[in-house]
Amino acid sequence: MLKIYNSLSNQKEVFTPIEENKIRLYVCGMTVYDHCHLGHARVLVVFDVIVRYLRASGYDVNYVRNITDIDDKIIKRANKNGEHFKQLTERFIDAMHEDEQALGVQSPTHEPKATDNIEEIITMISTLIDKGYAYQGKSGDVYYDVSKFETYGKLSGHNSDDLRSGERVAVNEDKDDPLDFVLWKMAKPEEPFWESPWGQGRPGWHIECSAMSTKLLGNHFDIHGGGRDLQFPHHENEIAQSEACTGEHFANYWMHNGFIRIDEEKMSKSLNNFFTVRDVLKQFKAEEIRYFMLTSQYRSPLNYSTDQLEAAGASLDRFYKAMRGLKLAEAPHDTDYEKRFITAMDDDFNTPEALAVLFDLAHDINRAKQSNNNSEAEALGALLKKLAGQLGLLEGEIEDWFKGESSEGGLNNADIETLVQQRIEAKANKDWATADKIRDELKEQGITLEDKGTETSWRRD
């Protein structure tokens, strides 16, 4: 019985889909003006794991993850670079997809871009104006009237009066209320714009997601997700404008993943304390980064450190070692391991507990190997690969994990294979001095040999 922590009710709830065996899921994606950092990667990996598990559980998942390709930051960066904003966003969309693929993140069912949905955005704003929930200010900007939505604050727990009394930003005389938020911005000189009933301009950030989610998933869908930093005001504003527009409940379950932290602060570009995925990939394997993301339950904060990533590598090493040399059979069904794995994941996608099951499997595979029980080892190895695959782990070739790629100036795989073969021949000829010399030479190059009977395998340290 799957339970999900619902940010709307602040408690775990038994998940009941709107349509049997079907799930409609929307996740707020990237604003594409720079490379993805590890905080972005956590959103990508967390919801990739959730979708993988839901599909493995038999659900037909319609997964929508949007791209914000027009906003103030994008315009500012494009102007600074002296390039068209579309050129900037397409470049970083391509870069984001490269990072996704490296991390083993599967493509969503739909990946809409804000600029491809301007017509839908304008229609939604027009409906809000007609229903009395929005108005045009003196500047021409169109605002949502928060005072007209009685349950504003129900997701974040914020009280409108408290928010007003705590308002610290400069008074905007164009708005009727400090809490009102922009739906349509009039274009300034040298800014991109679209024609609208209110003049040349562009959409506000919040309305983009409401238009794209309802277009692709309907007015009322199952799950809405994103980073915890989006809970207020972004997701709160999505609820207000969507429900006012459609007259229907927006999303049944709200899921928010925790931050990645550095020195007890949230990793973010605004604080300039971030590491891009590309930077970290220069030092660590992509699968190590992915594993690191799963060592903490998705709602909890996750502290970044090289020690954590090195520990992730050691854990994966243990799994791959357990499977190495096995001819993987068909995975057995209804085992205690699988039941424990399902129990962990059904408990609000508790990946640390799921990983603990994989460790027990690896231990028992090694025990079966030592007892020369190959059939049991191969069956358990297949189960390890199957369950890990639901987390997006252990999907590569086993030998690729150990052999990898040579560092600059190091031995390539073909050179190593040649030396290993020469050592095997030297041992067959009882030329122990040559065999030891080759082993030592390889060791100096960071290559460890592992002899088992007449066979020798190798790995990069």
C-alpha cells in the first residue's frame, strides 16, 4: 500500500489515483540560463526514481516536466552575452539533457516549454480577468488578486494577513495588494515580447506552469512535485490561479524534495555556493552522484561532501563485485528481499531503506559464491540488478564499472588487456619474475589484478 507524504496535509496519506492504474504527474523543471547544479540534479533524480518505481508497480505514468525558457534571468543573461534568448535557452536545454543522460535520468513523457504555450497562458489569464480574479495595473502589467482566493496559503501554511504585515519589499503602487503577483509583464525596450489583449509582453513565471500542467494533464491531476523552495510562493500561486480559473481541485498530492546543503546552507546560484553536475563529473562517476542522491530520503536535506561521494562509490563497488563473474539468471519473485524493498519504497519512497535491502542481497550473493552455490548466487544477482534498476542503479555493464576509461596519459584498456595476457602466459611458463614485474607495473598505473584459478580480472583503482 503506497503512502506519500502530502505537503498539502503535512502527513503521509495512502495513495489513491484518480483513474485506476494511471497516474498524472507534473514536476516543475529547470529555468534554462546556466548549467544544472547538484540541487537541480536532485530534483531530476528524485522524480526519476519515483516514476521508475511507480511504473515497476504497474502504473501507467504520464510524467510532465516543464522547461522555463523565458524569464528575467534568461533575458538578463542573453543581453549580457549579446545573443538571442532562444539561442541561450536551446544551448542550455541541450546541456541539461546531456546531464540527465549522464545521471541515468529517463526522459519525461512530455517536456513542454513556456514559449510554446503562450496561447494557453493568454487564455488562462483572460479567464481569470473575466472571473474577477485578475486585473491590469496602470503600468499595463496584469496581476492576480490574492484577496479574491479565500484559501490562499493552504499549501504553505501562510496566513495572508501575516504575509502582508511581514512584507519587506518596496511598495508597488501598481498593485492593489502587496501579495498580488504578476501574470503578464509588459515588455521593456530590447526585451522579447508576444502580442496579447493587454499589449506586448510576456508571461509571469507562475502562470506558465498552470497553463502547461492543465493543458497536458487536465484541470485535476494526481501529483504535483518540485523542490521545497518552490512550495511558496510558486506552488501556492499555481493553486490559486489554477483553481480560480477552472473551478476544480488542482492536484491531490504535493511532493517536495529537500535541499542539497553546503556548510549548512542551501546550494543555489544566488548564494554562489553551487557545484555544477559537469564539475562533479570530472571527479566522480555519474552513478556515484546518483547513488549519493538516494542515501537520504527525498524530503530530507542532503549534505554535499567528497566523502559522501567516495562512500557512494565504495557502496556501488560492493554491488558490482557481488555480481561480477555471474551469469545472471531470471530474477526470482516474491522473495523476502523484494517484499522488504517494496515495503521501503511504499513508505514514501524510502530509498535509504531500499538500499539497505540491496546490501543484504550483495552479502548473501557473496555467501553463496563462497559456498560454490552458483545457482543461488546467479538468482540473487539477477534480483539485485532488477531491484537496483528501479532506482536507476547497476544498469551499466559490470566490467565497464571496473575498467572505466583511462586518465590522461594512462594505459588504455587494450594496453592493459595485452599486459594481463602476457602475465597469464608468464605464469603458465612458471616465469614468476616476469609475472610479478607486470603486476607491479600495473599497480603503479592504478590497476589492480584479481586472480581466480586460471582466470585474471582487473580493475582501475
